[in-house]
Amino acid sequence: MTGELSPIDKAKFVAAKRSVDYVEDGMRVGLGTGSTAAWMVRCLGEMVRNDGLRIKGVPTSTRTAELAREVGIEVISLDEAKWLDVTIDGADEFDGNLNLIKGGGGALLQEKIVATASDQMIVIADVGKEVESLGSFPLPVEVIPFGWQTTKSLVEELLISMDVLGRDTTLRMNGERPFITDEGNYIIDLHLGRIGNPHQLSMAMNQMPGVVENGLFLDICDVVILGFGDGRVETR
Ligand code: 5RP
């Protein structure tokens, strides 16, 4: 499954491989999105095909749904599952309180809904994702396309009123066109540098009409499994 891996891919793979220890027969499992989560989906698929593991997977994006089916995992919707035993997903950044920035792959909305509906959320990450404080990675904010420029201006005003360091905001593009999420929305990336009070920022942002959700995952993650390029794994 792995062949010759670069150190970063090895770090992602070993974290993903360790995370499937949390999955037991009969569980309903939230399947994250991104390159690290894709390794985890492949590992689970191998356990389904070779060891007879019986799980039901709830994917967090069309990409993950396709991969899960391809590797032999039974895919159901969140409404069919109602509640999940565990969700395993990647992250763009995590801090010492296990708060996260997610959404680099554009799937933050489904990812947050699925993680919140799970008894446990396990994050798998390469060592480069660990930070002192959140904000170096641009914070994704999913917005309704209608009036997105007005919403963007309101977000910028909020950043000024909250004295946030960086205030540059950009519409995420896919070539010449706006990037469109699985829900048909746009993403505005906030280049903040450092987020002093993530709880306050998240709450204020989600109160704005036009904002659907933001990429701060606060008090949701239970464990981070951190992979290193030399194959070591640590748990936070
Ligand atoms: C997608 C995400 C991903 O989990 C995050 O971007 C990490 O991706 P990768 O594992 O490829 O580094 O939040 O919306």
C-alpha cells in the first residue's frame, strides 16, 4: 500500500495506521477528508477486506465517500447513522489544548457536523501541524455565495473590532473560478497570523448572516496522533 514514501507522507501514514486501533468491530466511524485521512480510509479498507472488520463509515466529503467505497467500506449517511462511535480526521493546525484549524481541503462544514456527532474525535497529523497558538494557517470561513463580498467586508470589520493582528482575507479560488464546497458555498480564507481568542472569534463569526461555519474546531478533539518522518508516533 505504501511503497517508498517521502518523510512527510510517512509521518501521515504512521499516524493514520495507529489511529485505526481505535476502531472496533460494529462501530459507526466518521471518515475525515484530506491526504492524512485518505491513508486512514485505506487502512480501514484493508481491515475490512482482509480481517473481516465490519464497520459503517460516514464520509465528510464526496472525495472521501468515493475512496471509502473503492476500498470496500460500507458507506452510510449521517442521518442513517444518527450518532457515531468515533471520527478520525486530519487537521491543518492544532495547539496545546487540542484546538484545531481545519478546512484546508474545503470540507470543514461536513467535518465539523460529523465530528460533533461523534463520541470521540481522533485527529491524525504530521509533526508540522503542531503549533503554539493557532493562526499561521489561513482560517477558512465557509460563506453563502449570495452577497459574499458584503459578508467578506463584514468579516474584515469584525477582525478590526476584535483587534486581530492579520486582517487580510481572500476568496478561495479553483483556477479562474471560486472554489465551491460540497454544499455549494464559497470559502474565504483569513490570514490572521495569530488568533488570540479563538472561542470569541468563532462565536462572533458564526453569528453573521452569510457565514455558514468556520474552520476553528474548539473543544471537539479528544486525541491527536502525531506522526514523524522517521516512523515514530506520539499521542497528545
Ligand atoms: C480538509 C481538512 C484536512 O483535514 C486538513 O486540510 C488536513 O489535510 P492533510 O491531511 O491533507 O494535510 O480539514 O477540509
